[in-house]
Amino acid sequence: MKIGYARVSTDEQILDLQMDALKAAGCDVIHTDTGISGSTVERDGLSKALAAVQDGDVLVVWRLDRLGRSLAFLIDLIARLGERKAGFQSLTEAIDTTTAGGRLVFHMMGALAEFERSLIAERTREGMKAAKRRGKHVGRPPALSAEQVAFAKRTLAAGEETISGLASILGVDRSTLRRSLTPP
């Protein structure tokens, strides 16, 4: 069975073009979402379409962006369909995971997405290293100011308070205070 899914982002847009294409592709049932962004993961129409998909069925969309905006989301969704022994078809991009060629195209898309994620992570790490070399603090801001750390050191040295008591006074966890008192 072919199960169609159509979506438009605004209430002013019309589903007719998608509906006509899905009907022409032989969809037995078509679920829709109107006025919902593709970046929204939880969608009633999509949930119903996915719930209707059984072993051997094919989920059909007019274009990939109707299913979702994120390539990671698309890859995950189509992989879950594959685990359920169901196929996926995108009419405009001519992707059909029920064929060897369609699976190849989809896996190539997945590999490119993974490559892109790796490049982003690599650039982020290199940017952080460069910032550290320039003396910039990278990461979360310190929980305690230099004055608070100095106060804690004086108070502990004088024996006026415990680590737990100081942490409570300063509004941080004991481990945070300990890290602040230990030189890097």
C-alpha cells in the first residue's frame, strides 16, 4: 500500500499540487498537515502517516522538504521505515528506497550528511583551539568571579568555613568550588 504525506507551511498555501501528484503516484491514503513548519518534528498528519505504514508499504511525499527540513531527521525517519520493512519514495527527487538505485542515492545522501557533520565538528574544534591560543576563554563562563575565589581561599585558610558551607554561601556546588580553587 502507498501512503502519502503532504504538508504546507502556512494556512494560505494550498495542498492541491501535492495531492494531485500523490494521487497520480497511486497513494491509497494521504495524510496532511497545514500551517506547520517542516522543522517541527511532532506533526499530527505525519504521525498518522507513519502509524499507518506497515511491512511492505511505501511512504510517498511530493518533495523531500515536505517531510522535513533537516537531513539528519530525514535520514533517521527513512532508516526507521527501513527497519519496519517499509519503503520511502520522493516523487520530485526520484528517490525510491524500494529499488537498489534509490537505496544507493539515499545512502549517498546519508554519507554526505555525516561528512558535513564531521566537517562542522572539525571546524568547531579548530576554532576553539585558535581562540585558546589567542588567550580567549572557550566554553561556559566561570561560575565564580576572581573575587569570589579569592574570598573562598581566604575563608578556608582562616578556617572560618568548610567547602560545603562556602559552596552554599556562594551558590555553587562543592565540586564547582573545588575546581575553582585548584589551579589549572
